[in-house]
Amino acid sequence: MVMKTITILVFLLTCSQKNADAVNRPRGVEISKMSFYAGEKFTCLDGSATLSMDWVNDDYCDCRDGSDEPGTSACPNGQFNCKNVGFKSFYIPSSRVNDGICDCCDGSDEFSGLTLCENTCDEMGRASREEEERNRLLLTEGFKVFEEYSKQGNTAQDEARNNIETLEKERMELESKLEEVKKAKEEAETPEIEAKEKHRKAWDDLKAEREAELEKIRASTAFQEIDTNGDSLVTEEELLKHTELDKDLDGEFTPQEAKEYLEENDQVDMTTFQEKVWPSIKQIYQKPGSKESEENVEMKEEKEEEKPTPDEERPEDQMPDYDEATKALIEAADKARSDYDEVNNRVDEIKRELEGIEKLLKSDFGPKNQFYPLKGQCFEYTDREYIYKLCPYDRTSQRSKNGGGETSLGSWGEWAGPENDKYIKQKYTGGQNCWNGPDRSVVVSFHCGLVNEVVSASEPNRCEYAFDFNTPASCDKVAQPEQKDPAHDEL
């Protein structure tokens, strides 16, 4: 029982001594610097003077750095430390001490008694710790996704580099093969072209022969129509009855004009008519009794318009099918063309793939390729008037909520953050021109977030837009353990 009593007394004395030390500490001094204010003498923290401890906080500035007046407003450059037990210790200018405004959450800056300050440190400390915990959680979870994004980006880059060698090898092999299939195609097409041309010429000759026969019939019919007396001769008098043959269109078909048609003869037989006269008159000759009125002409034009298409022509007017030998040549040429197109298309495809890989490898996806997963995605943000779209590494746009097309706000340009932290901003330029102004552009600010999303869009300057974008790709910092404020250790 005696020992227990002694122990309690020692504890009470110790606490009493600590409380006494706390009372004797000068106001406005940070705990970590309290040792400079112990003893009978005080040396200014800048070493400019050594004073009696009685001169500390005597409302007169003796040190050039103001360190002798941490608890008064005597020094214009003085700093007062708010201990703020339960929250965070911080400094305020000594000029704010006893100015009637509570700057420290513990109210220690207003010790004159003229202003009563409520101690809100516990409440603020709790809110601060909750916010810090939320931030730690954000950084912890965000960093996990960041590492996954980085892994995806690095894998894509590695695969791209590996694909280059494979594709280049295939391209060289195919380009060598391309020469072979090209030669084979040309060799197969030559006899095909010749056979088709032969077939076409035979068909053209046949059509010409048919047309000549038809023309001969037309000439014979016209001869018989003009030869009104049936003596197998067309005379000048008979020809003059066809006034539509008036050469100079002066309204009079003269004997001289008729004789010109008859090759200066008074009359011609069937053979001479077919060879000499008919070619000159067939375009204007009209069958007796069939003089065309304007109405007849219009009807004729309509009939011309209604002329059947090639598919509707009579079978005898269509070119006959190729013979089996020509079909075989066409089939062989088609196969050669198909082989060539297959190889040539694959070569072009490989070239496009290599261009894409080269572009990918040149793209700046961040120091750890963490922004790679954003490529190929688009994100939208809607405000009261517009729907904004961000497609990272591609484009930005804006469209009205009421409909209409997109307005380009700019295409991917570059990372535009400060030199020591360039991956916090992207710039998109060359958007649609503003009327009587510059081309539209966008600066996108990147922030750590668990979800990829545009969280705001604005136009701080005319035609210059600003987006805020949250993404795990920006969560590149590891959450730090909670730091305790030294002031919390004070009794």
C-alpha cells in the first residue's frame, strides 16, 4: 500500500513538472524549436544577437529575424506557431496575434482576453484525417490500376517491337513472291486479251455484216418507193417529188439539187442508187405519205428514249458467249489475278500494320506507358448546353444537346505540362476556326481518379477550352503512411 502511494505521488509530480514546463514555454514557439528558448539567455535564431530570456516576447523586436517575439506582433517578420493540438501545427504572421481574429483553431493567437476563440482543433483534425484517409485510399487503389495500366502499355510496346521483325520478314518474302505472281498474271492475261479481242472483232464483223444487209434492204425499199413507175430506174423527176431532200433548206428542191444526188445523171439503177445516192439521202429521206409533223418528231424522240437497254435487247443483238477455249483462258487469268491481288493486298496490309506500329512506338504514353489504355477510347461530359467529347491521343469535340453535328475543338498535339511534370496536361489544337477569331483548342488537365471520366469542361478564353480528366493513369504516387503532428505528443 505504501509503495502504491509513493508511485502515485511520483506520477503526479512528474505531470506537474511537465505542465509547469509547458506554462513556462514562450508563446508562439514550435515544440521542435523549444530548446532554443531554454535557459537564462536567448540567441536570435539568425545569430544576430544574444539577449536575456526576459527580452523574449517583451513586445519589442530585438532580433533581425523577429525570433525573439514569436508571441507578439512587435516584429514585422515574426512568425507565431499555432500548436493546434488535435489538428495541425502551423505558422501565422505575428502581426495577426491579438488582432481580434481567431487564426489558430486552438485560439492561442488571441490570448489577450479581448477575443474569445472556440477550440475547433478536434473537429478540424477529425475532418482532416478523414480527408487524408480518403486520399490515401484513392492513391492506394488508384496506384493498383496505374500499375495494371503500365503493364498493359509495356506489354503492347513489347509486342509491337516483336511484331516488327515478324512482319518485316513476311513482307520481304511476299514482295519476292509478288514479282512471281505478277509475271504469272501478265502471262495469263496476254492470251486472254487476244482471245477476247478476237471474239469481239468477230462479233463486230458480224454486226457490221448484218447492218450492211439491213442497209441494203432499206436502200432497196427506198429505191422501190421512189421508182413510182416501176421501171427499175430512179429519175430526176421522181426524185424531185421528195422535197424533204432540199439541200440548202431554202424551201425549194431544184432539179440541179436532184441531179447532184444522182451524181449528175438523169437516172440511176438499183446498184448505183444503193452505192451513191442512198448514203447521201438516208438521213433525211421520208417514206411517201409519212411527212413528219412536230408531233411525229416528238413521238419519235420519246420512242428513242424508250429504247430498250442492252439487257432488254433481242438475243440476236447481244454478243454471243465465249467459246470453251476462251472461257478457259479467262478462268486461268482470273485465277492469276486473284493470286496476285491476295499477295499484293497482304503486302499493303503489312505496310499499314508497320506504319501503325511505328506510330505506336513513337507515341508518348508516359514514363511507364501508363496512358496507353486510354488510346482508342472516348469520354463525354454534358453541361447545360453542350456535350463535350475527349478521345485521348486523337481528338476533342463539342455538340449541342439540341442536336446537330460535332464541332472540332482540336486534334491531338502534345503533352503540355511544366517541364518537371509534363504529364499533367495535354493539348489539342487545330480545331474548327472561330468566326473572326482563332482556331479552337483544348488543354486537358489530368488528375488521379479511380474512374476514367471528364469531370468538367469550360471556355476560360474565347475559343480556348479547358477539360479536367480523372484517370488512374495519373495515380502514379504511392500513398504515404499517416504522419503524426509532433504537437500531438504535447500534454
